Amino acid sequence: MLPLGRHDCLGIMTGWASPNILGAGMTILPGAFCDHLTSYAGHFDTSSQTKTSEWIAARSLSAERIGAVTDW
């Protein structure tokens, strides 16, 4: 779930594998922490999940955390 249409997002965390980050109509404030906490968001050789780079595209100044690339 994303905060659709909200313009005051200080942080967003979701476990959704394919959020429509760019189409959510939300404003991510500078310094916000955003992640969708999935295993393959950092794998750019597969299209199975939304990539972490979409958080950067949604707000170039937002802080981003890239989760684990390998699950143990």
C-alpha cells in the first residue's frame, strides 16, 4: 500500500513487490526513508519486481536503502 495522493511523505515502507511508485501521485519529502523491502528490488537483470531506483526517480533527494540482494 502506498500513500496515494499524499504530499507529505516522510517515509514509506511496504512489502509489496511491485508498487507503482511513479504513478502514485505522492510527494516524497527531502530526506525521507523509502523502501519496499523485497528480495529482488536490487536485481536489475530481472523484471519480476519494481526496482529500488524508482524511489530515486520519484524523489531524487530522498534517502534510499537498498535491501539484501541474497536471502539466506
